[in-house]
Amino acid sequence: MAKLAFLGLGVMGAPMAGHLQKAGHDVTVYNRTTSKAQDWVEDHGGKMAKTPFEAAKGAEFVMSCVGNDDDLRSVCLGDDGAFKGMTSGAIFVDHTTVSAQVTAELYAAADAAQISFVDAPVSGGQAGAENGVLSIMCGGDQGAFDRALPIMEVYAKTCRRLGESGAGQKTKMCNQIAIAGLVQGLSEALHFAEKAGLDGRAVVEVISQGAAGSWQMSNRYETMLDDKFDHGFAVDWMRKDLGICLDTANENGASLPVTALVDQFYKDVQKLGGGRWDTSSLIKRLRAMG
């Protein structure tokens, strides 16, 4: 079993770290809000540290799942950052969804410190983290990925290296681009069914068995019909991710007209007070329009 550190104990990180501890690894956790780390240790065992540096000291693998580019820079490169505590040959695995730019920056900084950096954003939401069935898309050196794979497999349904550093983050952008269009289409279909006087559940029962079926439809249609939006990834985080997608598209020349439009629709949801609603709340915007 390996000596590990896990940085970031949000709705994703806490269960992921829990799976590692349950699998028998020696896990030390760090969270900016200390009480969350204390609660995690009470629930799972293991140890907690007051800084990323302390958590990472002597660890073979350091995993992170924090909020955004700035958060990741801080836990890696800050005055008490993890990179300063890691020894030569250790591997940092980042599960945060961040820009390809910060990934390149941290890959270079890790290389200079004689450690490895794997970008490994995840998909599957809170339920996927809790059930240990996340999809993990990775970028980085083949050797570092091969060594980290058995650790990530503890909470993964699938885990694949897509290419060199940054490939994982770019694949996650593809994931978010695809989801944005799907959720808007599903929202419009359910809204149309309501306006047409149809039974939304009966409609989904039929159309989900054909070409219209999707994970979003199977897992979100009931809560959407019930006007409940506290199941999963928040609108605020989705807008952060879509912003990364659109910025990267401006750099590589990709055309993302639907993504740009749905991003603005999510902005409307935020104006309705729905920043913390889950991403299926796009239907709230349509209902608000009458």
C-alpha cells in the first residue's frame, strides 16, 4: 500500500480520499477549511495536515481536487505548497478541472522539482465519486500515468491516458461541451412536453429507449420535472468550466456556437439565484420565460 496525500475535501474529493483509505492506503488529507479535514478523519481514519506541504511530505502520490486555477496554484506552489514537500520521484495527480495553461505551468514546475505531474480531471459527479465509478481522463508522461493508475482505479470506472500533459484537461473540455448541449436539449424537450399538456414521465419512458436517450435524460428527468435542482454539479462551476472551453477554443480556432449560447443561458440561471443549483436547472430559465 502507498503513502498518499489528498488535497481538497469537497463533495468530490472527500469520497475519493475515503475510497483510498478504505483500500488500505496510508492517507493524509488537507483542506482549506480545517473542520472538513477533522470530520473526514473522524469518519474514515487516516491523518490530517495543516498545510499542503505537511500533507505531501514523504508521500509517494499527492492527489488534488480543488476549485479552480488559483486554488491549484496555491496548493502546489504557495509558501506551504505541496511541491516543496514532495521528494524526487513522487507523483502529483490533479483531479481538478482547470485550464490547460495552468496545467502546463505546473507540469514544468514539477519537472524542475524532479517530480511528475499528471492532469486527471474526472466526470461522473458526486454520485460517481461516492460510488467509486468516476471516468478519469489523463494527460502526462506515460511512466507517471502507469504508476498512478492503480491508485486512481480505486475510485474509477474507467481511467485512460489521452496524451501528453494537458490532454486530460482538453478531454474534460470535450466532456463539458457535450453535456451543455445535451442538457439544453433535454430542458427544451421537457418544457415543450409541459406546454403541450403531455405527461413528461410517459414521454421520457418512450423516447429514452430510442435515439434521444442519454445519461442526462435517465438520471435527471425526474428531478427536472419535479423542479428540484440539488443533485450534482453546480451552475457556478459549470460556467467556470465552459469559460475554460471557450477561452481554449479562441486559441485553437474551434467553433463552439452552441456552447457559447448555453453558457449565456447558465448566466441567466445565475441571475435567477441558481448559481448553486445543479446543471439541469436550465429548464428553470425556460419556465421563467413563460
